[in-house]
Amino acid sequence: MRLGLQVSRFTWPGGPGAIGPTFGRIARDAEEAGLSSLWVMDHWFQIRGVGPAELEMLEAYTTLGYAAGLTSRIELGALVTGVTYRHPGLLAKTVTTLDVLSGGRAWLGIGAAWNEQEHRGLGVPFPPLKERFERLDETLRIVSQMWAQDDAPFSGRHYTLERTLNSPPSIRRPHPPILVGGMGEEKTFRLVARYGDACNLFDVGPDRIRSKLAVLAERCTEVGRDPREVRNTVLSRVTLSRNGGERAASGETTQSVSRVVDRLGALAEAGVDDVILGMANPEERDAYELVADLVRQAEPLRRAGL
């Protein structure tokens, strides 16, 4: 099992001037701790469940580019880009640029988008769900074509590109991995099966995860694909503290490192390849400082091939 870290909140002591140094320290510490990947949300406003919309939120790919300049090994991605946020051709160029400048460490994380509030707030069209999935399908086709160095025209229902030129090409071969986020067994899982190198699910418990992955395996089989070609990733919300059982500022009960490691083991046994940790108490310094301890204690899972 591999471990990643998602940074979803940028409200730290010191105001805007402290955001860059604080995030930079988190990125460097994550790499030093041995985490395999670092992720940020792709949103314009802060999302419900993390905080009010008015809290600080950074643009995702600028933030990842900053992290790329401060690190050398850790993989980088947005968890996940909504299909409505960027034109497909520009998205392919953006992720390719991140891949080239980071030395081949970029991921494309993408989904159907959901946050209507921020779309309306900034004047970005937010089509109905059916159309968003149609656009997601076309976007995955366009990105795949551009990363195959095929600059032929593309004509779809929603997008028309006269020349899908992508120069320079990505460093990672055959292309930056494509991660499709979402829990939907009909539309999302079929897109994962056709285009994805990885899926991303919410941590809804080992039993439900196992059931979801069984359905995903069926979707892969339906299109003649080996399910083992898809990395199964889960975003797991954790509230770390040194002793556990304490009350965090968020109001949640904190978890000790050993308790989180037990949960990781259960997810590994359910078929999860990567767990991406989402900090539920990111304003507390201990939360990030304990990540290194978590990686060390979870090392037997990696060595055991779980």
C-alpha cells in the first residue's frame, strides 16, 4: 500500500503571507516522510465539510507547480479537477506542463464536478449532471488523444478542436496517470474502465469499499480490460493526534497513529492500493507532524505487498 496526502485547507496562522511558507513546509515534509503523492483540491471556494466558502482557497495547478519546485520525488495531482473547470485541451496542456517541469511526477485527477455555488459565484457555466458526464467522456477522449501525440481534429457533441497538438510531450510514459474520482457504479466506473489508470473512492469502510471494487472489476471485464490494471485509491479523512481520543478544533474525536494504521490495514485487505490522507484537523500542527510516524508504522503493509 502507498500513502498520499491531500491538503484541503489553507487557513493557517499568519494570514495570506504565511500560506506559501506553510504549504511549502508541508510539501517538503511529506516528501521527506516517504509519502508517495501530494494532492490539493481543485476548487475556487472552500467547500462545505471543510469550512465556509470565504476561507482561503488556492488555485490548484499553480499550487502544484509551486510544490514541484520545492520537491523532487513526490507525485503531484489535483483530487480532483471538475470537468467544467477547464477546457479539455488546456487541461491536457496544464497537466503536461506540470509533468515536464516536475520531471515526470504529474497525475490527472478528474471528475464530473459538483460545486454549483462556486460556478455561479465566478460566472462559470454549470450544466446538468447528464451533460457533465458527457463532457467528462469527451474530455477523457481528448486528453488521451493529445497524450498519444495524435494532433488530428476532434469533433464531439460539446467540444471541437481543430488540432490536438501537445508539445512538449509529457515526460511520464505513456502519459501522466489518469485518476477518475467518484463512487457511481454506472457512469463513473464505466469511465474508469475505459480510460482510467486509477479510481478514487471515499473511505466508506472496508466492506463497502470491497463491494464497490467488485463492481469496478465487473465494469473492466465488460470492456475486456484486466481489473488489475487500475489502481484502487481511497481518500480517507483522518484526525491525527499523539494520544487519540481528544477533541479537535473541528469537533471531531482524534485518532492515534496506531488506530489509523489499523484502518489502513483493513482497507488494504479490501483491495485498496493507495490511501490518500485528508487531514480533518489541518490547523493543528501535530496533525501534519504525525504523518511521518504514520508512514513508518504503516511500512509493514507496503513490505507485505498489501
